[in-house]
Amino acid sequence: MSIKALRTLYTIHQQGSFAAAGDKLGLTQAAVSIQIRQLEEQLGTRLFDRIGRNQVLNHDGRKVLERAEQILDLYAQLGDGLGAAGQFSGELLIGAVFSVQTGALGPVLAKLRDDYPQLKIKVLRGMSIDLAQRVESGELDAVLITEPQHNIPPEYEWTTLEREPFYVVGHKDYAEQSDSGMLQTYPFIRLDPRAWAGGMIENELRRRGIQPDEMMELDSLQAALMMVEQKLGVTVMALGKQKAASLRQSYLLVPFGDPVIHRNLGVYQRRNHSRKALVQALIEAYQAL
């Protein structure tokens, strides 16, 4: 039984088909099928059932996949912290929502690179719900996102870094009013309700019976701020202390909610993975700011 076969099994699950796994691994579909057939022969059981034209993991296949993920994680950790300098090396793959990328993430990653100069860091941006899914699929080591709005499965963990209040954000020339007054006076630039923060905003508006005059919906905080800057309306977003202090120089910020609602911003990761020690160093650098 080879690590290569286990990695192939995991890639089939991740990519959704034998053909897509072959493309990802640089193998033909036939080569992928041979590896899985040999793995099934060694284990003495079928791992996939055919449903229509698709091959789907069966009960035994899911059990083997779970164990294979643990083995692959341990295999990936073999070289961590080894060598004369005991430094971490390789690549750390993380994701972060826009507010984190434009906030404290820069100084945090600079500290991490100072401590581990051989480390390469790749940062991807997206909405919290999409980034969480990329952790769950194994594409990313950890993500800095809004706390998931569902129960976190036992194989994953959450660490809160900051509690961010929501604000109505308007042009600096607008007359300051209550949050409901701002939303009823000016057109509303809504954030995508599919995003967890967008869903929290929508729930608070509904709870208080506020029906703003919606003029557009965006999935980007940066784009929403640009629209506010052009006096096209107001938006609602969660802001950390540093970001709020920066935006107050150019925008009007009015606390949103009765009482003010907050979101938890933090780190979502698998409970066991090969880069967890590095993610912990990132968390500690963030908390030290």
C-alpha cells in the first residue's frame, strides 16, 4: 500500500471524479483506476460504487478516506522542524477576507517571515463561506474569516482573534443620524447576503423592521466603499479597531444594531494538519499586536 495510492484516493474525493483527479495529479484516468483497483485488492474491499456514470465512495471507501487523510497529514509532517536550525520551511497556504488583508495581516505575516525566513506564504482572498470550504477540502491550511454560522464539526477548530462591531458607513459630507435614520434617508448598498456577515446584517434589518431603499448588491467591501465615496448611498460592514480608525478620516461611521451587533473574526482550520504549528505562530503574532 503506497502513499501515492492514498494521495490518489484523497484527490479523487477532492476533485470529484477519476478524470479530474488524473488531471490534478498528471496521470491518465486509466492510471488512476489501476491505483484504486490495487488499493482495493490490498484492502480486500471495494471503495467505490457505480451510480449511473459516476463512481461514488461507499461506506468502506469513506472510512478508508478518513484514515488516509490522517496518514497523509502525518507523512507531510515528517520534515517539519528538522535540521540544524530547526526552522520551518516550505509553503503556508492561507485565506483571508478583505478586512483582514487590509488590516493586521501584513504586520503578522512580516513577523512570521522574520521568524521563519525559509517559509513561503501564499494568501488567497474570498468570502468566509468559500474560504471555509477550501479548508474543508484540504486546499488551504487555515483561513482568517468570520466565525462560521453553523456548528463546527469535531475535526475542525475555531480560534477567535477579534470581535468587530458593525457600522453604517456613509460619505463624510452626510449629516450624522441614527443607524435606522441613515438607512432610511440614503440608498442602501447591500453586501452579498450569501456571505456570513451579509446574513447577519440582513437578519438585523429584518428583526427591526428596517426596509432600506436598496440600490445595488456587492460582494466586495472595497467596491462598497468606492460607491459610498461617490455618494451613491450607505453600506453596512464590520470593522476592527484599526480599520475603523482609518476609515473615520474619510467616512462617517454610525454603529449599527440595537444593541450594536458584532461578528467574531478568527482562524478556522483542521484540528490536525501538517502546518498547525505555523498557524499557531500566526495566531500568537496576531494576538500580540
